[in-house]
Amino acid sequence: MIPEGIAYGGDYNPEQWPEEVWAEDVRLMREAGVNMVSVNIFAWALLEPREGEYDFARLDKILALLHENGIAADLATPTAAPPAWFFRKHPQALPVDRDGRRLSYGSRQTFCPSSPAYREAALRIARVLGERYADHPAVVMWHIHNEYGCHNAECYCDASAEAFRVWLRSRYGDLEALNHAWGTAFWSQWYYDWDEIIPPRATGAVPNPTHQLDWRRFCSDALLSLYKAEREVLREAAPSVPATTNFMVMYNFEALDYWRWAPELDVVSNDHYLRSTDPESEIDIALSGDLVRSLAGGPWLLMEHSTGAVNWQPVNRAKNPGELRRNALGHVARGADGIAYFQWRAAKAGAEQWHSAMLPHAGTDSQIWRDVVALGADLKALAEVRGSTSPASVAVVWDWNARWALELPSQPSESVRYLELVRAWYEPLWRSGVAVDFVHPSADLSRYRLVLAPALYLVDDEGAQNLTGFASGGGTLVVGFHSGAVDANCHVRLGGYPGAFREALGVSTDELFPLLPDETVALDGGGTASLWSERVRLAGADAVTSYAEGPLAGVPAVTRHPYGEGVAWYLATHPDPTTLTALLDRVRTEAGVAPVRETPAGVETVLRRGEDADYLFLINHGERTAEVQVASQATELLSGKRVGGGRVTVAPGDVVVVRESR
């Protein structure tokens, strides 16, 4: 089974090192408190040097060594990096880009997801691994593949085209339904034969938007089918061993619809790396963690992050003092029951030789190593937190289909970006210490008081009815501009904007006036707005804020509409951060949503709830010492001290975790 308490470790790649190093590795792992590592992720070429010929001697020794030292193995299928011999034999399995160029092997994930030859080879190595190690005492979890879609989310080759047509047949049944869904009467794109349909390759003008959207859906499903196929092979061999694969819920990846993926994982795992230019990356950690926890429906595993610098950004800098600890415990606060890094020992050769690791190039006489050992002690002290939940009364609607559709070409404004809008709305809640879940538009919303839909450009009828029904049933719904504009086929909802939400919001817009880059417009209640404006007409709603200048002066910019037993708000523009914060504070207060705990500015406050205790995480991102009121009968878990006087002190850059008995 997965180790008790909080799992701790990273990617272990002993094949990069001579065997005499391995004993030192496990000795240092024990010193650091490591209890689980991922192995075999990129070892296909060594396990299968020639097709059908296997060499497991090295892996046998590694797994035995780990088990002897009490370290569990998250054993990977090495299918993210097929060996060179495979591509020499099956060159047609190499991916083709949008411009028709066939790429070469020589890195990782250089395969076409729809290649029959790749699928056959991947399932063969997975089956052999599963049968050999099904009952190995070190193996506690299968790590299937690695970061699906990271470098090959889309392939435009003929095999992919044929697989796309098969997927479309399943979705639409016949060409008449497809032509209607795609609106192919426009630009003479009508299809009379399935073989006429190709991927949205490079062409002279803007491709059909529904064609592009369905392509994104297909590409996500094509990779998901590979995961499920490997999982089934492993389940046949070892039905009691759970399976996972590492998601990438982070700022620079949006290729897969993880709402469709998450139910297929026994354990949801995520990789998360920081953007070096983000001045408040702690917000990104929180947003990602909340989203992954929501996908998992509870605790999850952080499968990869970095102890310091990465190697793939324009400038790769080490983390500041204390940042490693704050980052890791920030993930635990948001539901992570395991913390792991890429990788255990820093590589001296290869494409990621400048990527940080738990054991850096400098060895044990380094700040990273001291931080890694200290974090191991922290995670051991937090063992009882494992399995605890994170209650929330606010939900933010997140949908990959809406994200893909919003960022297609030929929108009213290319400056409108999905993640930037969601983060702008999420940030005031984060600063206030308000607990947030993320939800699919069709999710059960009964547990929430407040639901925010910052950027739901595309929404199907079921999702729209679910959200408006939440408001009419007594909830508070807040909808952002350009939401509800198109249906599941990317067809504009006629009759005025915001389409699917007009009635519930009590407004109707006949014309859009997106703002130019760096352009702002004053609001009559103070503050400014950017990105977007539109000519809103009231149809039952009340104006809360209007434009104070320009051609839309006096036109409502923010509205509030009593709807059924609840309330529906509309933000027809993008207020500046201060104005948006004040507005969302008003909305959540009216909805009866309170912070987890009142804390000074700069202190991130997160609650995890166990069976008989609450665990309050206090992370001080500010420059001043903060005091926080807690229960009188409480314990600081990281120090083991009883809390005196019902207050704890959190130094700048520090993390305090308080156990409050119930």
C-alpha cells in the first residue's frame, strides 16, 4: 500500500548512475525521510534493448534495494519515451505537426497518439512489466506513462486523420449531423464523404471553429484511450495495485480535458511548476491545488515539482530561502497527501541536467539538501493530516471546452485569456481566506452558497440550466462577460448576449465593444475597467455600476438580478483588481460566505478537516510577523507545542499548522 502519512519522494532514475551510487541514494533517502519514489519512467530502451527482448536485471536490483530500505515504489510504464529501434522500425509512428512536417525522434514523447504500432508496443511493455512485478512487495502503485500530451498533444498525420474520423462517426453518427454541428454551409465546407474530413492542418484562412474544437476534444480522448488501455493491461496482472498518471494542472498546459480523465484514475496526481515571471506564484499553487483536489474529489498526490530552478524557461533561477518549504506545504494545505519532486539526484548529462533536484549537483553540503531533509521532518509531523478534506461553500466553474473555444481565432478580442480571467476572480477569494472548489458546469451545486463563472464562453444546455437552476433555487450566481455566448457546437446563441444566461441575469446586450490593449474606462462608482465593455440593457436586473465615460456612459457595467429564490450577478466588463475585490467581497458577504479564519493581510489561511480535528494551515507570505486567533485547545503540529492563549505567531516566510480538536 501507499506509505502511511504523507508520501514523500521524487522521480528516481538510477539508470543514469553506476550501481555503486545506488547504496548512497537509499541511505540519503532514509536520512531525508523519503518513503516513496517513482522509478522506470524513462527506461524503455534499457528494459527492451531489442523488440521482444527484455533485460530486467537492473530494475530487479533497484526494486529489491528500495524494499530492503523501506522505500515504496511507484512503478512506471516507460511508454513516454520509446527507444530509437522502435522508430527505425516504425517511422510512420513519428508525429506530424500542423504544417505537415514529420518530426524526428531524439527527445521524449515523439510518437503519434493514434499510431497502431505505438499502441501495440506500449501495451506489450506494460503487460510484461505488470506480469513480472504484480506481486513485488516494493510496488504500491502503477505510474502509467508520464505527462500525457506534454509534447505531443496533437498529431496531424494520416493515421490521426483516420482516428479522428472514427471519433467523429461515434460522436455524430452521420454526416448530416456533423455538417449541422460544424456549420459547414459557411465557406462551402460541406462534407459528402467521411474521407474528406482531415485534421485542422495549416490552411490559408481561419479554420472552422467547431472543427478545431472537436479536434481538441479528439486529441484529449485519443491520449485518454492510451492511458485506459495500459491501465486495463495492468489491472489484469495486478487488480489490487492502484494506477495513476501525472496531470499537468499548471499555467502553461491546457491540452487535456481532465474532467474526463479524473474518473479513470485510482489516485489523481499532478505535476506543478512555477512561472519564473509570476510575482505571486503562491496564488498559482493555490489555484492549481484547489483545481486538482476538485478533480480528485478529495486528497491527491503532487507527483512532480521543483526544489529550485527548472531548465525550460528563458531564465531559470533558484528559489528564495524558505520558498521550497512554503511551496510544498502550500500543496499539502490544498489537499496533497504526497509531495514529490523531479528528480531525486540532479543529472550530470542530458536535456534536464540544469533542472534542480532533491540531491543537487553540490551534494549534501547545500541549502537544497538541508531544506529537503527539513521538509521530510515536517511531512512526518503532518502524518495525521492525510485523508482530511477541504470544505468549501464557493465554487468556481472551470471547463476545458470553454477554455479551448474562448481562445480560438476570430474572437471579438484576442486579449481575453481564460486562465487570466479565472485567476483574477480567484485571487480576491484567496486573499480573503475563502475556501474554493472548482466545478464542471454540470456538477452538483447543492453544497455551495456562491458559484462564480468568470469565463464560461461555451456552455451546453445542461450546464446552463444547472447554473441558472442553482440561482433560482436560492443560490448566488455571478457570471462574467462573454459567457453563455455559444453552445456546445460553438454556435452563437441568438437573441442577444449573454446568450444562455440572459433570462437569469435579467439583461440583454445587442453590441460588444472590447477595449484596446492598455485602454481603460472609468466606472461611476469609482475605479476603472479594462479588456471589455458592452451595451447592456436592463430586462429586470438593477444596475450596480455603470460606465462613467465614453460612448457607453450611463450604460450598466455590473448588474444584480433577483431570480427565483436567489440572485444572479453579471459583470459585463473586467474591473480593476481593487474594484473587483470590493465587488466580490460584497457578493460573498450577501451570500453568507465567510473566510476560513480572519487573518492579517499576507497570511494564506487554509483548512483541512479530519474526522475529529481541523487542521489550519497558516502561510505567511508577508514581511511582518502575524498573530492569528485559534482554538484554545490546539497544537502546533510542526513544532509539537501546545498553543498558549488561543493565539499563534507566524513569522514572515514561515508556515504554522494548527490542530484544533473538535
